[in-house]
Amino acid sequence: MSTPDPKYTSNRHKDGAPDSEETIGSFHESDNDPIVPDVDETMSGFPGGVTPDLALRSALGLETHPGVFVVHEMGEKSPEEQYPHMHGAPAFTLLRRVGSGGMGEVWEAIQSSLRRRVAIKRLRRDLTVDVHRAKEADALSRMFFQEALTTANLQHPNIVPVHDLGIDEKGNPLLTMKLVRGVPWTDQILADAELPPAEYFSKHLGILIDVAQAIAYAHSKGIIHRDLKPSQVMIGEFGEVMVMDWGLAAPFNLPKDATPEIEGIGLGSLFGRASSPSGTPSYMAPEQTLTDPDSLGPWTDVFLLGGILYFLLTRTAPYSESDRSQAFQQAKGGEIEPPEFRAPEAQIPSKLSSLAMAAMAREPADRVPTVRVFIDELNAYLSGADKRRESLQIVQEVEERYQAAPSSYGVLSDCLVSLARARGLWHENPRIQELHNQLVESYANAALLNNDLTLARSLAEQSSSIEDSRVLLNLVELAQEKNQRTARERRLAIRLAVITMLLLVFGGMKYARDQNWAREKAEQAREAATLQRDAAEKEQYFYGIRFADIYLWEGRLAQAVSVMLDGVPVRLRDWEWGILMARYASDDMILTKANPLQEIYHASFSPDGNRIVLGHRGGLISLWDANTGARILRRELNNRGIWTARFSPDGSKILAGSTSGMANILDASTLDVLTTLTGHIFSAPVMRGAAFSPTGDRVISTGNDGFARLWDVKTGASIWAERLPKATYSAEFSPDGNTVAVAMVGAAQVQLLDATSGSLIRTFQGHTKSVYGVCFGPDGTRLATASTDQKARIFNVVTGGLLFEIPHPKTYPNNLAFSPDGKLLATAGEDGTCRVWDSSTGALVEQLYGGAEMQRVEFSPDGQRIITTSLGEVKVWNIRNMLQPASAVAKEDVPATATLEVLRTVGFPYDRKGSWAGNDEAWLAPAGRSFYKSQNRWVAVDSYYSVYSADNKQRLDIAFNGSKVTAWDNETSQVLAELAPNGGFNAAFSRDGHLAATASQRGELVVWDTRDWKSIGKGMQGADKTALWSLDFSPDAKYIALGWLNGDLSLWDVDEQRIVYNIKAHIPMRPVVTVRFSPDGKRILTSSSDTTAKIFKADSGRLLMTLSGHDKFLVGAEFSRDGRLVLTAGSDGKVKLWEASSGRELMTLRSEGPDRMIMGAHFTADGLGVIAVTSRNTISQIEVFPWELSDYPGSSDIPFEKRLELYKRRVRMNPKAQFSDIVWE
């Protein structure tokens, strides 16, 4: 039987709210106290009748009992009265009991000899005086010695030190330990629940690593803990992490060559046979519920560490915390609900969720193998090593593809696209640049061989190697000279031929006819060569469009516009080019990615708006060009996060406030440290907020220690420090510099302080939860606050009165900022949305959807842009359109007679009628819509992709910048709702139209009820998830098939909101372009950019067949109405029909010509035809061809092959089909 250490938990009210003051701890019995071994069983574990104390003394070489300690308890008789024979002071004086449990109690005491405070652990008094419990007390005494010796011999920084072991004057055991002052980890986790996820995980995963290091050390000594949980960990006042309670520790069987031994003493001899079941039911591993202790081992502690990680992710234990017996039964079964389902509202990183579930696998063999591996995985997550591994893997795949086909246009283009993704994952990958230069060189050489000089020149200019670029450009010049010389020779040859014909005309008509025939043949050969070159150029155009699209999604505007303007000739620019130019010309979003291994805490404009300073998690600060997104300079300041990064009012200095509790004043041109401000010190020192005064000579700072401090910038001296009721989160100077507003976490208030003295002027009340953000209006008369009670508020600074509230339903604002003119207020939402409000009325002006949780927001000095930070991204949004009146649209730029047509890509309604438009030159409307002029017509570009309900009554438009999805009534053209799926990427309706689903590039699935457009459930989510590329509802709307950017296929249960399965469907990092259920719901069809389509069994994900035959990436696939046929469409200009039951290819339709590319294909609604869309240079050449299938399925009396032949003949003869350049294979 074991004696656990105190379960240190803060005193709490019945409703779970903490008391206003936290004590050192209280020790109480609860349903979460551990199950301990039976007394009789424990005593029987010692062989041969040897008692535990004799066994221990023998093992240690002791001939006598441990030393006798005289202990005096405050409030009892004086030491002289209590111990008349004692000389001098008692060894220990007990001051107060700080913990008590089922078997033991802990006291704070003074050790007389060293005059220090220590912790004394002893058996509970009632157990030692009750004669009826003597047998139990005797066993406990023996186990007490076992625990004491175990803890004393595990000497590790994260294990509480033991000072001495002895007995009191009555023979009861005493353990003297270090007195740990602080809070239990459980309380710290719950107190930090409202922290931004990045800060929360950065803080607590570090603590978990410390705990795991202590356990790994114990394992190296042959000991397992068996009772790990957050309440067993103490966080000291100065950040110490201590693993407590080794009362259930036990030895495990090590290999023969690894006998546990410390200081020459075999630890295994200190223990009797470990008893089981034992542990805390809400955390126990399945093997802990068994009676066989031999099933326990290090894998058991791995499970318990996974349980702690589970608590960090969900704030709940793996099993029931309210019902002890129920928890035990759950532990016995070993079934644990995944974290994302236990806490669907939380932002849970998928990698941490996977690690927790892997550590808590039911079978030990399936778990994370060791604690050290568990630690490595946590460190990899914190450092971003997993992204580096993925980047290296992509580079390896690119190298293999390149070596296999070093001269293929398609392969080289795909390799460059993949390499761009690898660079996005790890910008400093040392293998990328050299490989990129090799690919560009090979691509340029292939273009030279094909006489594609425009492409070759463009690629040569892209090479980062000056020498290679010069060589390639010289080759291009030589090829151009050769072409010009050949052209001159050809013209001369033609002239000579004409002269010869004139001279010989009377010599015979036969010779003239022969010459004419030869000339025609030569012309035909030249035309064929031109067609071949044009085809290659057209293919390169579409690959260039793919590059530009990726660059725009990544926010690399300079690269995107370079490809679109320099790499695409004017004569080839089609509607795809127009959409991308609209995205660029609108300047709707600049995405500036910092080091992808560093999360970003703060971003701020310079006073002139030309630079941006970023503060990163790992102590990095960096400068960026605000116009191009190029990084200018970076510097490592320390190993802690830069929570605040701001320019001084004159732009000459930068303020960098750190989570280490100090701030640096930096030179803004060199990032050299000029002054250091030090003063915020606490157990977890964090300088939450800091700001320059309007004159730039002072700095206000706030921190976790609850102080607001004013500093002199030049000297770094503290001017004043004001203690506030709670931890402070942010602070701002008023525009005149006379006052300071400070926001507080936990106190639900904002205080206005005198900037000269720090004295309180007034308090702004009305918040019900923590306040994270605060800012003054530009005239200083208004103060705006952001609170976790889901509201922003605007106060009158002079009176302190509330002007109005701005609700944020289902989310809360983290931060906020006024525009320079004070007309707008921007809030950074926890849901990843930046909302822009009319600051005088509180009316919503615009929503900017960023994806992950937004932490900071700020206007540019000219008020034309907004900068936001979220996780590892900084986005700069152009908001000039929302600042101008809509009436500015037109008198000057749009003809009064202009017809506006909406441009959509491959968004077919179910009746397969689409509207299309082309483009020539771009124009940006102040109303936020982009227009393109094409053949004297103006075309409005307001959506990137559209999907329609089965009855064609509703439509979902996905914005071309991927930021939102809009639901429309398709009959009245009224907007039904604006949906924010954290970056719209695709959407689908259920067959009955009652449900819709939206997918995002961040891997989030949201299901909507179309009757009120309310969200009814979310699927996978998280900033580190790959893009959700395609989706489709099953016919009964119970499931959704999901196709991912990384080539995976998933099945989502709509009602249970869980993944049924996830399989590797296609080549990794080749997106699943389309996914479709068969009409009976039993099969799933996928198509991919890996050139294949596949059919899977819907209920299990088992592969049934692969449809191979296209030469290039697929753009679509679907079942026929009866499910007997499959249609696939490829970028190779082919549409193929397949027999769905066998996978047999039935026919291929090929689009001839260099400027024909299949953009999409579908069966008609009646199932008797096919619609395909091909692309040409102008709007008039984008055509829709119906291919009638009226002979299918036809009479059952005619064999299928015969019907197919009849079908082909019918297609050839159909006068409506316009098949002048379409050939059946």
C-alpha cells in the first residue's frame, strides 16, 4: 500500500471558481485519489516472513532504525512539558498542515538545526492512534519507507528533493523534503485557458517536457511512477517544475544487462512485489486495471503522459472525472474519445492530438515506444522539425521525378511547383536553391530544343545563378539569330523559286506543278512545326497559371506578377490569367510569411508605412518591406518570445517586449540593442504589452506580475511602477501622452492612469470577463476595449461612460485598433476574422477572413491597409475600396451602356448552363468588385467557383481570393448568408438541398443547415492541416467524402461528427481534384492531378479499380445518372468514358489544336449527354458542346458493344455537335 504526496489543488468554491487568494495547497480525498494496493497483499509481497523494515535495513546495510526526530507541533504543550528529558530545541517545529489525504499528511515546518523551512510528511495521526487500524498503520509505515527511499534516490531537477528519513519519538516514520511553494499545474492550466493557443502551448508543452524528462530518468533507474496526472505536478514561484507523489512507484523488469542501481544500491531490492490494480481511474492505462503487475512497465507511464497531454488539449481527463467506478470501467476498455471531439470548440493542433492518442493506444505495443520518443515528438512540434522533414521529403520526391524525366515539360513544371511548396515549409532548406537552378536550366534547355525562345528567355531570367543565367541568355540570342538567318534564307529561296518558275514557265507546266506541290508541302511542314510550338507554349501557359496561383495563395506577389506579366505573352492571356490578375490588381491581401518555424506574436507598421516589424516566438525580430513583402533584416534577441514589436513615433527605434519580462530598445536601421528595460519578474515572467509615448521618450509596459511600469527610453531607468489588481495584458498612451490605459486579465476592467505619477484616474467598468485589448481614438476622447465576454466596447474617456457595445457572436476580439481618421474600428477575432466597424455607430463595414486565430490588428499610417497576425502568418489587407463611395464606379470608367456579366470558372448548375466572360485589361471598382474589359464589354469578377443545389434554387459562390463563401437565392439573386469557413476553397450541397458543406485551404470542414444557414458541426480544423480540396455528400446526406491536397481520401460521418476512415488515395501532394459518390452511395470516385481516377468501396475505403489513360492531370470525374458509366476529363484535352463495373475504357474524345484545353466535363441532368468546356484565347471561343447519348442505355436487345458503335456513328453525324476539330479515338 502506498502513501501519496499531497494532491495540491487550489481551494475552490462548489461552482468551480477559484477563491480570491490561492494557498499553498489543501489535501483532500476525492474521486480522483489513486487506487492503492491492498494491505494484506502488500505485506505478503515480502518473502520468507521478512518484514519490510528489516528487508530495507538489510538492503541498505543498516543495523539500527533510522534516526529519531523530536517534533514539536505548534499549539501543543511546550517542548519542555512535552519532552521533559530533551535537551535543547526540538529537531522540527510544525507550523501548519498544508496537505492531507487518505493515508498521509504534509506539514510546513522549521528545521531547528539549519533554521530553514521544510516539508514534513508523516502518516495521518488517526491511523497511528487507532488500535483497530494497527495492522493497516504497520503496513503503511513499511510502504512509507519504500516511497521515501525511492524518492530520495531519484535525484533529478524535476523530482522534489528529500532531505532526511527518520521516525518520531513514537516510532512513526517521518520524511523531510524541500518545501515547494507554488501552484498545482492543474490550476495553472485552467487559469491559462484564455491565452492565445500559440502562447498556451508554448508555455505548457515546455512544462510537460520537464515532467517527461523526470520520468525518463526514473525509467533509466528501473522505476515507473504509475500515478502521473497534472495535479501531481507543482509549479514553483520561480518556474520550478516538480513531479510529486511517488507513492505508487514500482520497479519493472529490465533486461539482464541493465539492473537498476544507484550509488551501488540495487533499487529493485527496496520493493516488495508491486500490487495491482493501482492508479487514478480517470487517467489509468488499461493494464493498470489488471491484477497482474507484470503487465506494467515504462509503457504505462507513456500512457499517463499521453493523458496529461490530453488534459492540456481538452482541459478534461481521458475518462470520467465525476464517477470513479465508471472511470475504472472506461480505463479497462481503453476506448478514448479523440481530443477534437471531446472539445470541438477548442483549436487543437492535429499533430498534438495524434501524439496524445498514439501515447494512449490500448495495446502497449501500439503506443509511442518510449518516453524519450515522446519528448522528441514534443520538441519537434515546438521547433517545427516536422515541417523541415516534410520539406526534405518533397525535395527528395522532386529529385527522383526529375532524374526519371529530365526533359519533360510537365514533369519540370510540376517539380518547380512542388519545390515552391517545400520552400514554403522550410525557407532555409539548403537543398532547394541548387535543385531549383537545375530545374530552371533543364526547363530552359527543353524550351530551346523546341525553339520556344520566349519561354527559354523567361526561365533564364529566373535563375538565381548569374553565370547560368548569362549562358542561357546567350543561347537564346544565338537561337534567335539562327531563326532570323533561316527566315532570310527562306525568303531568298522563295524569290529564287519564283524567278525559276517564271524562267521555266514555257519549259513545261508539269515542272511548275511539281514546284507548287513542293512549296505547299513545305508550308504544311512549317504550319505543323508552328502548331507543335504553339501547343508547347500553350501548355507552358497553363503551368505558368498554376505557378501564379500558388504564388498568390502564398502572398508572394512579386513572383506572381513576374510570372503573369513577364512569363505569359499577351496573345496567350486568357480568362484564367484575368482571374489571377484580378486577385493581384485588387491587392485584396498580401500574405507576408516569416520564418515558418517561428510563430509571430506582433506586427506593426513604421510611421511612414514602408516597413513592418515582426516579433516572433523564439526571440527573433525581423524587418520587412511593406510594399513587396521582402525581408530586410532579422536578429535573434533571446530564447523567449517577442510579444511586442513597435516603431517609435519618429521611426528611428523599435521597442521589443519579451516573454522573459524585459524589453529592448533597438536601432530601427540595424536592430542593434540601444537600451534594455528590466523589471517584470514572476514565476512565468511575460511582458504582455508595451508602447512608446507620443513623444517617443517614454515607454509603458505591462506584465504577468500585475505591474504597469513607466520607463525612460534613453537611460532605461524605471520612472514609476504601479501594482494593479490582476495581471495586465496591454497598455496604450493617450494621443496627448498625459494618460495611460491598461487592460487586465481576470479583473474584467480597464484602468486609466496618470502618465506622470501612475495614480488611478478612473476605471472603465462593464466587462464580465478578461480584457485583452485597449486603444484610444485619434482625438483621445474615446477608448475602445476588447474582452473575452465576446464584446468590444467604446467608452467616453472624459466621463468613463459606455457609449455602445459591439457584439462578436460565437467568438471574441483579441485586439483592436482605430483607423488614423477615427472613422473605423478593426477587431482581431479568435475565429480568424478581422472585422471592420463604423466606429460612430458600431455597424459592420467589412469582414476579412484570415483562417487561424488572429492575435493583433493595426491600421497603416495612411489608413489604406490593415495588418493582422495569426500563428505563423502576417497579412496586409488593402481596404481602400471600403473607404470610397460606391457612386465613384462609373461615370469615368464604365460606359453607360456596358453590360455586366458575372465570371465563373467551372461552376455548372445542375441544368449545366453556365455564363462565361473573357478579359483584356483590369479595372478595380471602389465597391470591392473587380471588372475586366473585353471586346467593349465590362465583366464583373466576383467569384472564383460556384456550386448549385440540385433544384437550382440556391447557389454558393466562393470568393476568388478564397476568403469567404456567399449563399445566394439563385432565382431572386438575393444574398442569403455570408459564410466564413476560414478561407473558402470548395463547397457542396446535399442531394435534397437541406445541407451544405464548405471546405477551406486550412483543412476545415463546416456543415450548414440551408434553411437558416446556421453551422451544425465542424470537422477537421487547425492551422497545420493540409487543404481540403474537394468534397461530396452521400445520397442520403449521412456522410461526406473529402479529397485532400496531400492525396488523401476521408469519409466524414455528419451526425457523429467524426472521421470514419482516412486513406492514401493518390500520390502524395497530388490533390484529389474531385470526389463523387455513386448514385447508390456504395462507391466513391476520385480524380487527381497524378493523372488517374480511382473507385473505392464507400463503407470501407477499399480500392476497387484504377482508371489510367490520361497523359496529364485530371480536371474532373463523375458517375452517370444510373451509375453505369464514369466520365473523366483531363488537361491533356481528352474526355474519356469508362464502364463503372469493370473499369474498361469505352471511348475517348480528343480536343485537337494547340489552344484547346478541357477545363471541365459533366453528364447532363437527364443523363443522356455530356457537356465539356474548352478554353481558347477570347470569349467567343469558349464553347460548350453537348454530346448526345440518346442511344444509351438503349434497347436491352442490342449488345452493349453494338450500342456503343451506334453511339459513335450518331455522334459523328449529329449536326448540332460542331465537331469540326474533335476526333474520336
